[in-house]
Amino acid sequence: MSDFRYAPIYGRNPWLMVEDADEVADFFRNSGTPFVSHRRDIVHFGSQPHVYWIESGLVASSATTDVDKVRWIGLFSRRTLLGSVRAIGHGKAAMTLMATAVTDVSGFAIPLELYARWVSENPERERAMLLNCIAKSECQVCLLYTSPSPRDRSVSR
């Protein structure tokens, strides 16, 4: 019988987004507009013209804009970008996405166009950001398929 060794597909913290590089933090701190969100605040970031750097706090993303049908698909903690996948892959196209502040959150916001231009100015940076977006997408898929839906929570077990 061969030995089987478990290797997690999505990492040790599958729902927690991959941190972004110091270069990203510097760009947002120098070029962004500060923002603060309080616990339970909701932002429909899929239709907002910004990418958000999370400096502190925790944000949960949902693939809906219906506050009665929230199902978290990702957790964004400090040192992560919210909206980067949309900015790089979809540009100005609106997406059905919203974010809920799980704790008080502070950070910086930058317009989509400015962020996309900054990413594309340097091929190495662009490659690193695309790899980061892939990692974030994988984390979200993992949470989407392992978390209970609102319907599941309402059914008696």
C-alpha cells in the first residue's frame, strides 16, 4: 500500500485572500484616497469605479448585490486588494459583487483606470498581479463551494 500525503489545493487558509506586495501598498498609500468602513457596512464594489487596498480590518466578498442572499466567497484582510480581479479582467464592466465589512476597515481607494494603467506599465508587475488574481480567484471558489448557503442555514437538520 502506498503512502498518501494530504496536500491542500488552496493553501492553509483557503478563504483568506493572498497578500499583495509592498510595491502595491506603496502605490495605494501614495496615490489613493483614504476610506473607512464600519462593521456591517456594505459596498457594491462590482459597480464602483475603484480598487480598494485594505490597510486594516476584514472584508467579506459576495457574488450578489442582494443583501438578503449573501453568501461569502472570499475574505480580504490587511494587505490585500479588493476589486483587482475585476479591474484587470473586466475593466469598467459592472459585476454582481458586494463587500461586507466584518470588522471596522480602513484603507485606500484608487480609480480602476489608474490601477489598470499602473499594473500594465511594467510587464513583471503585470505578471505578478495576474498570478495574484488567479490565487484570489481560487480562494473564492473554495469558499463558495464549502460554505453553507442561506437556504442551507434555514433548513432544520
